[in-house]
Amino acid sequence: MEKERRRTPRYPFTASAEVVPDSARSGIPAQVTELSLYGCFLEMVDPLEEGAKAKIKIYAEGRFFEARATVVSSRPNQGMGVSFQNVYPHYRTVLRVWLLEAAHTKFGKRG
């Protein structure tokens, strides 16, 4: 079994997303199902190949996140895991808010 390589925990997270491959001008719709400080998993029917580069846009709870990303795992007809690259400080703040909310939900610390 392959050893877990994640640097930080990932949390269940639901959000709409758009994947804009470097080789394309238009985006591909996707759904975020897991989120961490350094990446996410995107459900999509036709995921990009491992190593592909893209811009990822995520929309949730009235907030917006955008980052360059590299595909680190790809599962045909399921989705892909991406690693965020060079996240701007504003978007890093949005990401941290989402992760804090996801952690509170996961561990039942509401309110």
C-alpha cells in the first residue's frame, strides 16, 4: 500500500469548480469533494492526465478561490487530485476560512 504523502489534513468539502487547462481557453465544470491547504479532489467525468497544469477556480459560500495547479492523481470517469501552486495571499485566506469551517463541521464543533 502506498504511504500517505499529504502534508496537511484534508476535509470533506462541497463546492462548484471550474478547471481551465493550460491547453484550453474555456473551463471544464467540476465538483470539489475534498479540500486541504495544498490541494483538492475534483469530481469530473474526463479528468486531466497526471502532470497536467491548469487554473482551478472554486466557488462556495459566497467566496471565490483561484490558483494554478498540477494534477497529481487522475482516475478516469471519477476525477483528479490537484496540488495548488503559488496561491496569492487573498486566496490563501479564503482557503483557510473554508478549512476552518470544514474542520469544525467534521469534528462537530458547531456554533
